[in-house]
Amino acid sequence: MPHDIPADLVTMKFAKVQKTPRRRKLLRRGLESPLLSLPAVAVIVIGVFLPMAVLAVYSFWPTVDQQIVPQWTLSNYARFFGAAVYWRVLLLSLLFAGLASAVTVCVTFPFAYFVATKVPPSQRLLWVLFAVLQFFTSYLIRVFAWMNLLGDTGLINQGLMQIGLISQPLWIFGLNKAGIIITFVYLLFPLAFLTTFIALERSNPTVLEAAADLGAKPWQGLLHVTLPTARTGILGGFVFGAIIILGDYVTPQLIGGTDGYLYSNIIQLQFGSSVQWGLGSALALILMIVVFGLLLVLRWATGGAAQVGTFSRAFTPTRAPLLRAYSILFLGFLYAPIVLLFIFAFNANPSIGFPFLGFTTQWFIAVFQDPLMIESMKNSLIVAVTAVGISLVLGTVAAVQLARSPGRWRQVSMAIVSIPIFLPPMLLGLAIIIGLNALGVERGLWTIIAGHTVLSLPIVTLLVLIRLEGLDPNFELAAMDLGATPAKAFLLVSVPQALPGIVAAALITFALSIDEFILTALVTGSDSTLPLYIFGQLRFNVTPAIVAVAVMLLTVSFILLVLGALVSNIGQRKGNRSAAGPFSLEHAT
């Protein structure tokens, strides 16, 4: 292609040309070939579906002398229904998860409503970032922060007693079921906020104004206009929050001790000290059926949601001082535990907490003098770099094909690749170790990499796909018409277009991999990662040094996630101006 022909002239040319048989053939053999998304689909099938199938088989086999016996029986399910402790704990766990999710949704709604309807569009991204950033930071560290706040000797009860508001510790702020609910509200708030915010932002404010003009009172507008509009987001936050709680066996153990054991703790115990893999598989399969049942309920409940108005980005400035005050206080609730961790990390006090005895960096120095911590950090970096690298390659290739190939294969592929997002990491971890056991394969660092790849791949695929959706495919077609191979068109045209989404996906999945604990603890062998190291310290030897580790991990996660959000936002703005970005077709020919 001559260098003096502008690339946008080529775009105009191909925008006017229908797909010829030759071009359709190029597409089928090139960037629309189902073979491009097949590796990503295969990873999920091998890493999720096959292990789940083995788990289902194990649920029908008994365990004798701590060994699984290949003999078909219903004894494991009979034991579940025959022993009241199992199904009662499951029902109590469902009620507990429902209560915690309902509280989360209720306290989240006013904040999401304020950001979606009262904050100018130019400022919303900043509010959203502050609301959701801590959701992507270390799960264990956020639980650890509340371990210091709750309990009879926790900072909340002690602070209230010192200022004279109470004379003895309050039960609601104890290390018990009430404390577990408070911790889960803190952990799940960003998820519930995001689902509700997305639903509310799509509402048309003129509909609410029209209702007011027709005589509707504010509470009537809330019940008949706002809530129907946000129903999908509210129910989505509730269901996904409940699923996360049902699959969490760590928070109840750390916050509530034996008093906080839920159904997930019983499952984890079968694969731990009890070594009852058959019964554990049956319990896990029952939980998986419950999870999919909740997803079906969500689908049924939101399938007929009323359409209230047409999507509009219209914004009518209105004052809402009470909502603003509530939102600021809620942000304080989100970040106060994190601020306290930073204070404790630099406190010369040898015990975690107050009084503040002076500024010091000795705890950070102590961290790097611990060989186990150094080894754990190296393993975490190896796992994150490898898993994210594999996910980026497979997910980007799959997203390029899925973005350009509407039809049944796209729907099936998207459904398969998205499955890990809807399953608690505990179930994925159990399925993986059962699959490895069936094959007689020893666990090691590579099994952690495999598990993290399964978790990261759907995120990469979806983020890159969002970036590519709607971009003009004529550049790739023109490049192939001008002699570029599909591989060259992919590398020099598709990848540059998807680059902001790829970078954002890399940063976000790297941060998530560094922090992942629940699945890692199940699939690891003798290798330790940074979250496993932190968990061990929390259980047996809590010192200010572990607070220093927490602060470093939080800082890295914040930086990576902010960079990912900024890169994605910059890429979207550039994408609106040009589908091809700074690259021209002459580079592909």
C-alpha cells in the first residue's frame, strides 16, 4: 500500500463495500474462525467441567479408611439427609447469607442512588473508583482489619468505653455471628454498589420528574419508578453476595471462631482433617446445585423487569445534602479500617493497636528478613505472572474472534468461559484437587497457576471483548485484502485496538492473583504464596510485621487497579475518536 494514501480513506472505501465471497472466506479462515476461541473454551472445560464431573462421581463413592472406594452408593447423600446437622447447617447458612446480603443491599442503595443520580457525570468515575477499589484489594487483609476492630478488646468497643458511651463491650461488635455480618457487609458493599449503580445510571431522570409533575410524592416515585428500574441490580447484588458468602470458609473461621462455622466450613473439613472425600463431594455438589438455583431465581426474577423510560445520560442537578452526608460517611466506613492498618504499620508499639508510640519502619525491615515471607512473595509473583500471561494470550485471541462472530458459537463460548465467575472459588478449588486426585497427580506450584488461570481467563476475555465491541472491523479486512496474513492482521491491527483493554485486564487480574487465597489454599501442595503466609501469621503469630505486609500488599493492589482503570478510561476516550488508534494499515501490509 503506498505510504501517501491516508488510512481513513481505506476505511471509507471498505465501509462502502459489501462482504464479497473472498472477504467472507478470509474472515472464516482468519479472525472469525472459531478455532481462535477454542483454546480458551478448552481451558475452562478441562479446568472446570471435567473436575466438576469427577466431583459428581466421587459424591456417589464411599470413603473407607481415608481412601475413596470406586463403589456406587447413595450413602453420602443418605448421610446428608439423615444427619440433621448437615441440612440444618445448610439452611442456617442460607438464612445467614440472605440476611447479610439483604443488609448489604439496603445500606448500599442510598449511596448507589446518590452517585448514579445526584453526582454529575464528569465526577462519577472518581466516586465509583473510591467505592469499588477496596473490593479488589486483599481479601484476607480486609478481614484482618476487622479482626482488630471487633471483639471485647477490639478498637470499636474499647473506643466506645473510653469516651463513656458504654460501660461494657457490646455483643453486636463482638467476634461472633454479628461480627461476621458486619465484616461481610464491608466485604460485599462494592459488589452490591456496582450492580445497583449500573442499573440506576441507566434510568431516565425525566420519568421520575414526570411522576412528580403528575402528583407522585417522593416515596411513591421511589417505589413505583426508582426501585423497578434498579430491581435487576438490587437482586443481582443480593444473589451474588449470597453466593460469595456460601463459598467463604475463611471469614466465619477468623471472625467467629467455632461459633461462626457455616456450611462451607463443614465441606472444607471433609477435605481436611476428616478426610471424607466422598461425603465432602456430595456436600459440595449440593452447594453447587443451590448456587445454580440462586442464579436461576435471579434470572427468573429479573427476566420480566419493567422498562422504565429509555436509557439516557441526561442529568438534572439537584441538591441532596442528606444523601451526600450518608455517602461520605459510608466512604469513611470503607476506608477507616485501611487507614488504621497504615497507622499500625508505622507504630513503634510492639503490639498491634494504640497508643501510638512513635513513627518507625522497623516492621517493614523485619518483613524482608523473614525467609519464608520472601519465598512466599517469589511464588506469588511466579504464579501471577504465569497465570496472567497465559490468560492474556488466550483471552485476547478469544475476544477478537467473539467480537466479530455473532451467532450460536459466540453464545455457547461466552457461557462456557463465564462459568468460573459465577462459582465460588471454593467449589473450583475442590473440583481441581479431586480431578488431580483421580489422575494421581501431585499438587504443586503449577496447580496454583492452573487454578489462577481458570479464574483470570474469563475476566481477561470479557474486558478485552468490551473494548473491541463496536470497533470497526474494516481495518482488519482491509489489511488481509492487501496481503496481510490473519496472524499479521491480528498482531498489527487487532491488538493495538484492544491494547487499553489488555493492559487494564493485565493489571486487574495480576492484583487479583496476588491476593487470591480461598482457591489457592485448596489446590496448593507444599508451596506457600503471600496470602497463605499471611493466613498462617493471622492464625498463629499476629505481629506488627504482618500489618506491614498488609500495607505493602494494599499499596501494590491500589496502584495496579487505579492504573488499570485509568488506562481503560483513556482507551475508551481514544476509541471514541478513532477505531484504529495511532496505527495505520501500512504497518500491516
